[in-house]
Amino acid sequence: METETLELTSQVATSLSAWGLFLQADIIVKFVMIALVVASICSWAIIFDKISVLKIVKLKTKKFEERFWSGGSLDELFEFIGSKPTNPMAAIFTSAMKEWKKANITKNSKSAKGARIRGVSLQQRIEKAMQITLDREIDSLENKLGFLASTGSVSPFVGLFGTVWGIMNSFHSIGAMQNTSLAIVAPGIAEALFATALGLVAAIPAVVAYNKFSSDIDRYAKQLENFSGEFATIMSRQIDATTSEYAGE
């Protein structure tokens, strides 16, 4: 009798391992566990990717700002960057400079009034181009954050569903065997709670990472907005100086 009890205890201990819980789980609970594990793996892949991307973007942005405010020629900086900016701030700068180059306000203007009208229109186009580029770059940085948000909000409920299903199976086993022994109840309850644990394991990192990345991107977006405003002011002065020059001729 004592030997049988030890063997039964050993079997229960083995079945309560993570792999054992998965193998003995109902097909529905297995599907829930697999889905949560996949969601967790994808979340961590996104987390590591965003950490790397944001770190590189901030570093390149800092280098661009240092060069931009160094007092050098904007035309030289534009030629240096070319058509492939390496960070969002450089992309905003490039979009504004392209509009400036396309406008081609020259001394061939027919009148000072015409130059002023083009100057106002150019200022609006520059600001619009910078805003569109800013929105596009922020959207790119926020890509896949929605998956983290969804994982963080949905995973606990998916795990809870697996828990409820597992507990239902446990009660069914109790009714079928008419035995409330721990050896009968423990595996089903354990697999049910394991599903909840997996849901939390998937959800907690996703929620923390989503909040952190959202905060970092919001601050970076504010930095880009400030740069856009400052650069728009610089371009406005340049446009005013150009149109004033035409007016004096």
C-alpha cells in the first residue's frame, strides 16, 4: 500500500511539470497554451527590435542635430544627406529642402508681388511637407506596437479561458471517477492554472514594453515637432529675405 502511494505521488509530481501539464492537457487548453507561447515569443521579438531601432534612431538624430546646428551650409548638409536620410529628423529636413529646391524662386520673377505670393505658398508647402514626413516617420516607429497592446490586453483573458476549460475538465473527471483524491484533481487544476500563468507571462512584458515605447516615441515626436517649427522659422526668414530682395529691384 505504501509503495503504491509513493508511485502515485511520483506520477503526480511528474505530471505537474510544465511539459507534463502541456502533454496531458485537453486539446483546447493545448491550443490556448500554444497561442500564448507564440504571442509571447512574437512580443519579445518586437521588444528587442524596438529597443534596437529606437537606440539607433536617437543616436543618428543626435549626430544630425549637431551637424545641423553647427552653422554650416544647409545646401551642403542637404547634398551630404542625399535622397536617403538615415533618421526621421533628417527626413523632415530633406522634405523641406526638396520643396525649397523645387520652388526655384529666382530673379526672373515678373514682380515683387508675384514673388511674395510664391513665398507664402512655398512656406505653406514646406510646413505641409514636413508635417506629412513627421507623421509618416512616427507611424513607422509605432509599427507593431499595436500587437504589444493587443497581447497585453487579450492574453490574460485567453489564459483565463484555458483555466475555465481546464477546471471544467477536472470537475468532469471527478464526476466520472467519483473520486475527489488529489491525484485525480491536481493535474487538471494545475494545467488550468498553468494556462493563466502563461497568459500573464505573455501579457506583463507586452504591457510594460508598450507603455515604455509609447512614452519614448511621444517624446521623440515632440522633439521632431520642435525641430520642424524651428526649421520652418529659418525657412520663413530665408523666404522673406529672398522676396524682399526681389521687391527692392
